Amino acid sequence: MYLPIKGIKPKVSKELRIQKLSPLIENGLIRFRRNQKLLIDQLIEFPKGAHDDLPDALEMAVSGLERAGETKSAVARRYIRRLF
């Protein structure tokens, strides 16, 4: 089986990209389940935490959907709750 995987080269720093999630989270457009403790912990500790892989992946998912033509609100409502 062949997966057409393409690399992504962000043009903005990781810090700025992850910080743009803040309004979506604060306004309840991105919600988390209780069992997503590692993701929640990494978001709380960002940017000083030891790890930020999960917030980075979340931001890339949101950005990918935005590039596909969705608005931030539509992305959050329709997809983000299902990602994790």
C-alpha cells in the first residue's frame, strides 16, 4: 500500500502557530475529553514544557483544514472534536 504523504514546512514559528489555537480553545470551539490529559498538560505547559508535540500536531491539523477552505470556527465545530 502506498500513502501519498507530503512534508509540511511551516512558515511561522511553532510558538505563534500554537498560540493561535488559544481563542478557539478559550471560546469552546475546541474541546477536550478528560482522557486527553497529555495533550492538555502540554498545552498548559507550553511554551516552557519539555514537550510540545501534541499541541503542534493539533495546530497542524487545524491549519491543514483551514487550507482546505474551512474557516476556523467550522474546523473546530466539525472536525477537531473527532481528532483525539
